[in-house]
Amino acid sequence: MIKTAYLSDILRLEIDKQWSRSDSSEERCLIRFLLALIQETPFDMEDRTLLNSGRFYEKSSFIEQFVHALNILFVLDPLIEKRVFQSEYIIPEVNDFIFSRSTRLISANRYDFNNGATGLMFYLKSCGTEQVEELKLNFVSGIRTYLEGKAYQVHRAPQNQLSHIADTLFGLYFNNEHYDQQREENLIQVIDLCFDALFSFWEDVNIEEYKYLFFGRHSENATLTDLLNWKEGDLQKSNIILAYSIFKNNKTLYRTGLLVGLHTLILPSLLKDDIDSYDFQHGALGLLYGYNALYDFTGDAKFLEASKAWQSKLEVNLYNAISSEGQFDIKAKIDLLTCYAFLLHKSSGS
């Protein structure tokens, strides 16, 4: 296994190379902003002026890339989430645009994580302005209606939708700086509703005379990417159930979360390994992070071994991508940045 600090240095060089190849001022500006956040270095005034000008952020593609990158960074390094709303880095016009978009999506009952209100609220959850606090109330109220009306049932994969909504609701709860008992009780009720809905989707699957507990979709032609990825697989669900069990101080919930996590460990031996990417949502980085988190939750050495295996796979996938000598698109560049942030955070011992 390669030393983390050495790998982060290699990634930093590759990011610089990809950055220099970019013809888009939008891409260069976004990458420099993310690097400043990750490294806690000053954000260039010219870049700040460009972002504030509205030249980029009214493009939906820019906002999607911006929020996608930061939501992953918030998970990988919580200090980045604290930093992004500080005066040195805050981009008021971009945040105002995200606020307005969130308001429209809540009104339209659109709660997807990647292109709906849930992902935007995950980004805004630690922002404590009066305007955003009001938006949080509207979001929680909208989610209650969404859950009680079982509107999630029309979603392609309701269990994935629900687990990411639960993650955002937890974020709102733990970032609530304005204590209000009624508001807190209401939020807890909605969190409980969300998990009640999620638990209606688990499946007992018999494999070689053993019974396993899964939430993910199953098909005859499933590959490892289908069932074991952070975005849609059971690894994220295991982590969120364990978090819920601690929140509720419930040993039965803890055992459920632990079982789901342990059962994911059999998937690599059953399915074709097609995880050749390094990104967080579908690749090796999300699996490394997820098993690290499960080990932190449980202390179970099996999760530590799994995290080591996925770190090795992450290194292989990164080197394969870098050695290809191709020009990366903006998503691939952002994925490189998130890997860099994780490795930098890990090497610092944070």
C-alpha cells in the first residue's frame, strides 16, 4: 500500500496538469475555489469576482457540479463544511441562487439528492442565516407531506431516495443552532417517518443456505457497481442506520445496521468486479470511506480489512486513470479533487 501523503502529492500534480489543460474559465475557477477550500489557502480575488458576477452560476450545470463537489467534500472532511460559509470563502450570490432554487424544488415536491431539494439542503444545512433557517422549516414540512403521502413510491429506487433524505435530515438536526423544542420534536418525528419508510424496503435474501439482509436492488445480471456503491448500495444505508441507532439509543437498530454492513462483505465474492473508477458515488473512494466509517462505528476488524482492500483498489484505479494521459472532463477533475481532499485529510490525522 502506498503512503497516503505520497499519493496525495501525485494527485496534486495531476490536478495541476488537468487544470492547465482546461479551456473553460468556469472549470478553472471552480477547481481553484475547491483547492482553496481543501488546502485552507486564500481564494483568489479575481476568481471570487467571477463567481459573484453571475456569469457561471446561472448555468444549471455549474450549480450541479458546485453542489455535487461540495457535498462530497463535506462528508469527507467536516472542516470544509465549516469553512465554506466563512467570510474568506463564502460566495453570497451563488448561495442566494441555490436558496432560490431550493425554494422552487420544495414547492415542486422534488426531493432527489442529485438534482432536487435534498442535495441542495445538504449543502445549506450548516448555513444559519435567518432566510435559510426558514427554508429548513419548509423543507422538513415538505418532507413530512412527501413521506405521509408515500410519494417516494413512484421513485425508481425509493430506498436510495429515503436513505439520502435521512442523511440530510440528520444534518439539519445536528446543525440546529437555534434551539426550539417544538421544531426539534417535529424534526425527530420526520426522521422517524423516514426510517419507517426505509425499513419497509429491506429484503431477506437466501444465498447458499444462509439468509442475508439487503436493501439494494437485485437482478440476475447485477454487478458489484450495481449493489456496492455509496450512492445506491447498502454501504451508505448501513452507516445511516447505525447513526440512527445511536441517535435513538436502540440496540436492535444497531444490530440491523451492523448486519447490513457485514452482509455487504460477501458481495465481492458473488458478483463480477466492475468497479474500475475512483470516484465517491460509484467508485472505490466511497467504499473506502464507507468501510472506514463502519469500523469507526463498530470497531469490527472485518470492516477495517475491507477498507484496506478498497484503499488498494483506489490506488490502482487512480494510477490507471492518471497513466492514461487523457484530458479529464469536469466531473473526473472534481473526482480527483475529492480523492485528494480525502487523502490530505487522512494524512493530516484529522
